[in-house]
Amino acid sequence: MDKKINLLFVDDEEQFLLSLSKQLEARDFHVIAVNRGEKALEVAEKEPIDVALVDLKMPGINGEETLKALKSAHEWMEIVILTGHGNIDSAVECTKSGAYCYLQKPCRIDELLEVLKDAYKKKVMNKNRIEEKKMNEMLRLSQSDSPRAILRRLKEIDKGAGD
Ligand SMILES: [Mg+2]
């Protein structure tokens, strides 16, 4: 069986959160649904998230702050913004902060699925690129003469690239 895409979905409208989560669960996604940005950041520390679907307006830390925090802690993760209060300014800001895509509610499920699957493909490529960088650096290190320096540097590379 194919691996499901691990989706972190954060939205403070709980009815919407639950009903869309159900629809996505029925279509190749493993959904972790939370109603606050703070909770989303906690989950992302513990779970191997592929893609995050993030509401913009939420109490506590908002969608844009959640996006920035997720991106800086998990550089390969792709984040899709889904908002009922969109405007050009926030779309531009979110894109600058690294959002993969910015969608307006209501959004057709087939359009959303396509965006989420494309975001997942990009995440896989991001991760491969990061892994390749790690491998190249390890290769260079193997030509170095101090086993201690190699070990130290390997630990740094491993930490820097996340899980
Ligand atoms: Mg909201």
C-alpha cells in the first residue's frame, strides 16, 4: 500500500476543520487536525509532517506567524494557506514568507487536492536536495584526516537537516 501523505491542518473553525479533515482522510491523506497555530508547531516537532494546510486568521499566533515558524524549523516542509479573509497584501506576504500556495475559502476539494499533492511532490524534492547536500559534504569529509573532526561535523550536518 502506498504511504499516505502526512498533512498538518490548522484552522480555528472547528466544524470546517473536522469536515474537511474527513474528506482528506478519505483521499490518501493522514490528517492531524489542530485548532491553534501553537498546537501546530508542537505537532510538527513530534510528527513527520509532509505538508501543512494553514488558516490565516486564528486567535493566538496567526497563520502567517505559524507559516514562518514552521518554515524556519522544518525547511523542506511545504505550507498551503487556506483563508476566508484573503487579500492581495496577505497573499504577497505569505508567498514572501515561503508559502507554497495561497487559496481562498470556499475552495473546491479537487483543486485543494491537486495543490496539496503538488506541494507534497515539492517537499520530496526539497528533502532529496537537502539529503544530497548532506551526502556531498560527507563525501568531502571522508577525505579529511581527523576522525574526530569528521564526527563533529557529521553531527552538525545531521542536526541542521532535521529529521
Ligand atoms: Mg480562522
